[in-house]
Amino acid sequence: MEEAALLAEPNNTLGVEYCKALLRRNAPLEVLTIPRRGAAHDQEDTPLDQNASAAAIRALLRQGLREEALGRMAPAMAETYRAEEAAGRAPVFLENCERAVLARLRSMEEADFAVLDQGREGLYRRLYDAGRAAVSVEKLLAAAKTKRYPYARLRRMVLWAYLGLRPEEFPEAVPYLRVLAANETGRTLLARMRKTASVPILTKPAAANRLGKEARELFALEARAADLYALAYPNLSAASGGSLWREGPVMI
């Protein structure tokens, strides 16, 4: 069916979820769909005459084909990547902190995995068993994988476990907006949003201390996840903790 074919593509599924969220909030927004051109999501074998997927670029970096990977990036992206690489923060691969991930999984009880399995379909038992035996994240995913469970769902549960995230810890409504970067147009919009937005706009880390209890707890979760992510940097001297409490948005 046409609907089934539509939901077969990950980007379409994500778009549908965005639309569902807008409907739940009665948001007065008009949805504009834009077709994806070039490689499909997670397609690694991208022809040279097509836009490469992020998965294809990561695959090239894993193979040590740095220049080819840079050539497949948009110019601004390539410039940012070079800067992150020079700072010791790129490339980031899950394998870089694989032992930390496996240690976290082996320290968890079966009930801890059950909390992450919101579908309650028994997937958590497969991950729990695989986590006790696997000696790499790749082997863990392969052991837990079935036709019923896609790799994306398994990877998501593994990362949630590693980062110590639990579904019930997330508030139903967004308690604040955290700005990652802004250009001149964005700064003009931010000035307007500070007067009209229904939730606080964070442009300085210190402002998180003035949030309500629920929002402060969510920001603390974000900060902890960022600290654990940093452990995957190729240069651990660049991975000191507390970055979200120190660094504001990038102003272009």
C-alpha cells in the first residue's frame, strides 16, 4: 500500500512523528515537506554524482579515507569538521568508548533494561543476555537482532543505557529552549523570542540555574550525556567534563 511504502523510509517516519507532535499541541504551523535527494538514510554505497548520506561519510572516515570524506561534505561542514579534528574532537565513533559502554551494560540488571523497552515486547531480555556475553557493541547488536527489531531501535536502547537515560525522566512538555548556534538573523529572532516565547530561552549556561526544578533536572541530564559523549573524542585531553555548564551557543 502507498501508506506502507511511505513509512518504509526513516525520514518519512520521522516527519510523520513531527506532524503528530504538532497535532497534539495544536500548533498553528504549516507543514512543508521537502523530498530527500541523493542517498537514502544510512546508505553507505553512495554514487559520486549523488549527495552522500552521513552514514557514507562516516564509513569513509572509518576506512581512513579522510580526503574523500571531506570531498563529500558541504563546504561549511568540511570547514567545521577540520576545526573539530584539529581540536581533537573528531572523528567520533562509538568504538572509541566501547569498553565504557559494555561496562555500563554489564552493570545493569534485567529490570534496568525493561525500563528502556517501552514497547514491552521482550526486546530488553535479548539485550540483557547479549550484554552479558558480547565483547563488542557490534557483536552485542548482532546477538540481539531479529527480523522484528531493527538495528536503529537496538542502538537507541544501548545508547540510552550508556547515557543513563530513562523515559520517565523526560517531561511531557518542553521546559526550555537551548540555542546551539545563531547568525545575525537568528540573533534578531532570539531578541523577539525572549519577549514572546512560552518557555525560557537559554543562551548562557548560568541561566539554567534559574529554571524550575524539572527543567534543571533535564538540563543536568543533557550535561551528563554531553560529558559521556566526550569520552568518544579521539583525544581524551579535549574531553574534560562540564562543557554544557561552560560553553554558550556558537555565534556566527
